[in-house]
Amino acid sequence: MSPENVQEEAQYEDQCGRMFTGTYAELALESQSGVVAFKFGGTSLLGAKRMLHAAGLVKSAAQTARVVVVVSAMKGVTDQLLALAKLVDSGNLADAKRKADALLRAHSDVLAELQLDELDHQRVWNDLRLLGRDLLHEVSAPPRVSSEALHDSLASFGERFSARLFAAALDACDVPSAPVASSEFVLTCDTFRDAKPDLAETRERGRDVLQPLLESGLVPVVTGFVGATRDGRVTTLGRNSSDYSGAIIAHVVNADELVIWTDVDGVFTANPNESREARLLHQLSYEEAHALAAAGAKVLHEDVLPLAAESEMVVWVRNTFNPEFRGTRIGPAMNRMAQENLQRGDA
């Protein structure tokens, strides 16, 4: 993929109103189950305007399909939480508490900018305040767990804050939603910082949690990156694993399509900022995408493609800030007419 290619804020100031202008309705014709999964990266969720813009994309898709959303922490937040974990490890609890307070204030500021009505604002603020209280509690005393376990517990707060705020952004756009902690059903081993999920049990547990929400017309907003051991200890799937989280959640709900919303137009043959010959790849098979990744290209998390191929799930890599552009399709072969439509849509 190319580096960040984020367009100016002015191009999506209309917030919830920016739609796919028909693009997603065409893509959804591939879907057989009527369920699609959206995964938003941290750049796509950095601040209220971007959250509202992303919520507008969900609103558009929800007109023709049932949608489940997987969210990363806001850009930069995970790094701050990891720095906070180092402070706790070193015994610098006073600085850790100050930084924890600052993180809560930063997310509170985003909530204020969402401009919810008073009752909704208070409801969401109560949830954020409780999360902030839990975060402060974890950094206020010497840890009673291993450094690795503390690392994952603290790192999970970014996604937990983000899910609550993005659900609020959806509500502001008149899209009924519910925040969901993936630690409720993503069962992992206890290898902290790089936990491996038990996909079979995760799927069984996850359907019990997510299917009733989808059937009732709600959009579940699920925390990426995070799981839990069988005895309830929070784990993470490793840095940059939120794409994999998206694939896991899509697998749980039998989604035929997973859209990875990021800050680039799709998958390129090389970094276009470094090579004039770099070109965007409109369509890739699972094998082609895997070969690119093996050759060092930054395509997707290494575990996304095997999971997608298992169920022949189509994976799209698309630009949150250029949503009319179709991006890169990774999946089974398309028929000739569908290929021609894909190429025309990218014009």
C-alpha cells in the first residue's frame, strides 16, 4: 500500500451525509448472506469529524446490507498506552496517572465534538468515565500481574474507548448500534502481546453475541486487536493485528465481504512515493496477494488471507477519504462482466 493519502477535512465536512453515491450498492451484489464487515483503522477514526464521516459510510452500506464494524484505537492512542505501561513497570505511578487522565480527557473532547443531545451525551460520558476509572485503577498501584499481562490489559483501552465513541457517532447519524468488547468472545491462548485465537470456539461464542444484535437491526461496533484467555485475562493479538480482527469478526458472522477502510486507495505494486512505476492493483487472488506479502509488500496482516480464502470471503482495501474509489478487491475470480464493471468503477 502507499503511505497516508488523507484528503483535506473540508472534503468531508458534511459529516454523516457523505455516502457511497451508489458504489457500495454495486459491490454488495456479490454478497450472498447480506452481511458485510467494515474495519476502520486508527487514522480513519482520529477525531469526531473523521468518526462521523466513517459513520456515514456505514449508514450508506446499512441501507442494503447488515453491517458489523470493527474498530482500531484512534491513531496514536495505542502508543500512548504502551508508554503508560512502561511507566507503571518502572514504578513511575504519578506520571502514569497523569497520562491516564489525559487520555480520558482526549476521548471526552471527541465526545463533546460529536454534539450529541444532552441525554445521549451523558449516557456515553458515563461509559467513558467508567473506562477511565478502570484505566486509572490499573496504573495507580504496583502491578499484581506480569508485565506482559499488564501490557495487554492497558493496550486494550484504546479500542474500548474507540468502540464506545464510534457507536455514539453512528447514533448521531441515526444508525442504531451497540458497542461490543471482543474480549467477550474472542478466546485466545495466554501468550500476551501475540495471543492466538481459538477460531472454532470464537466463532461459536461470537455468533451468540453478534447474531442477535444483527437480527434486531443494530450495527455491532466491535473492538479490534483484543481477546481474552479462558479465565478472563485480557490479551492482544499483536501490533497491527486489527485487520486480522476484522477477518475474525467477518468469519464469525458469515460475512461474504470484508472492507478494510484505511488511508490509501488500495494495494500498490510498490510504494508510489518511492517509485514512479508503482501502480494500483484493482484485483488480486488470494494467492497473488499472499505472494506480494511474502515479497515484502504491505498488503494485509498475514493471517487475513488464509482465513478469507477458507470461506471465499471477498476482501476490499479502500480509502476512507476517497470512498467513491473502489480500491483493491482480493478474492475468488470474478466473471468477465463483473471485472468490466470493476474497471469502469475505478475510472
